Amino acid sequence: MSLEDHIQALQDAYNKVQTLRHIPQSLFKNPAASSALPAPPAPSLITQLQQIKDITLNLKSEPVQQALRAARESENVNGLKHTVNLRRENRKRRRAPSPESPQPYIALDNRNVSLFPHTDEAPLKASELFEYIPRFNKEHQCTVHIWKPTRSWGQPGKVDRPATLRFFIKDIFTAYITVDHTEEDPRLVVESITVFGPREGVSRLLFVACNAKPM
């Protein structure tokens, strides 16, 4: 017999043994060991007894015994300490995982979690804002400007704390973005965004950053 024939014989024998799980254990006991003889078996029990007899003959058959001897010899030659768990492998092939089964938790790297696409640009600093605005307006159809509620002006070249930027897209919306920074960290962070529609008279607060992030 070839190796494939040995494997097939062992697999068939294993599958047949698995069918015995639904048969009562009392049928596997030797009737002579019982002091009281049971009543004549019902037709279903006769079928089960014949099934046990057929599987026993299959296990004693020459192909299965030859396959078992070949497996034992291979184990001794190769020095295998653990044989394959045929029952587990067979169950894996027959039953697919349930969609409702809980999946193992995989910890995420919070440093890489973001709702925005990754960019290699460094965060905008307060000292770079005045140079950034003209460049942005030149490269985009939308515009951004520093907005002040009054005609008062701060120190030249210095960004107010906090400062308000007016971001405008024609016929779409106007957004007022409040940004701030500190002396220790000059990177601009967004504190809030208030957006007006083109015909709105009342502002709608769409976003407030609980954990302010650099622009």
C-alpha cells in the first residue's frame, strides 16, 4: 500500500469510529459481565450492535492494521513525540467559524490612528502663519484669512492668542477656525470650528476639539 492508501484507510477508520458517539455506552459492555440479562434488544439496538461489529471488523482488517503499523514505524524512525490530532483537524475542515463568534482583541497603535490621511508635512507654527496664508490662497480656489471682530490690530508679525481664521469656499460655507498656541509649544492647535452656510443667519457649531491637535 502507498502512503496515500495508508492515510485514507486511517481517515476512513477514524470517521467510522466517530459515528459511535451517539450509541449508548451500555452497548459496549460485555453482556457476560452483567448478572442480569437484559430484555431482547429492540430493532434500533440491533442496528447499533451491528454497526459496532462492522467497525470492529474494519479496525481489525489488514489494510487498517497495515496502515497502523506503518504509522508506528514512521513515528519511531522520525522520533515524533506527538501525533496529529485527527479529530481536531477534521472538525476544522468541516465547520467554518461562526460570524457571531467573538474575535480576539488586537491592540491598536494609537500613534497611527487618525481620521485624516497621513501627511509628511510638519505641523504649522504660529511664526509661519503669515507666510502660509498667501501661499495657500495662491495654490487653492478657497481662501483663508486672519479674522478680527474689530479693527484693532495686534503686534506686527505676532499671532494673537487665540486667533481666528476665516476659511471661505464660495457658495458652499464660511468657517471660522479658532487656533491657539503656547510659548513652550509654538505649533498651532485647533480649538473650535464654527461654520455658516451661504444663506444661514445662525451659526452651527460642528466641531469642538476636546483634545486639541496640531494643524
